[in-house]
Amino acid sequence: MARLGWTMEQRAGVRTFSRLTTLFAVLCLIIGIVTLMMGNAAGWVMIGLPVLVWAGMLLFLRNTQRSQP
């Protein structure tokens, strides 16, 4: 049996989720870099946070795509 693709609604949801996580990642990176330049070591947390969010998004999308019939 051939695998069906994602519906239009699912693809739109993925695009929206990807855009939101990209925006969040860029904001966290900017804030982290500025915080590090000011001499605060907490900037590393703000740089590491987008990595965790992107990894979560990737795992979510792969798991969702595998569960499709």
C-alpha cells in the first residue's frame, strides 16, 4: 500500500510551527549573544535553548510523519 502524503492542513501547521520556532530561535540567539557581550555567562543558556527547541521540533515532525498511514 502506498503511503499517503500529509494533508494541506497538516502542511500548513508544519509551516506555522517551523516559522514560530525559527523566530524564537533567532530571538534567543540575539539575546544570548548580547548577554554574553555584556559579560553575563547566562547567555550560554539563551544560545542553547534554541538548539533544544529545534531538536524537539525535528523529533516531533519525524514522529508525526512516521505515524501517517
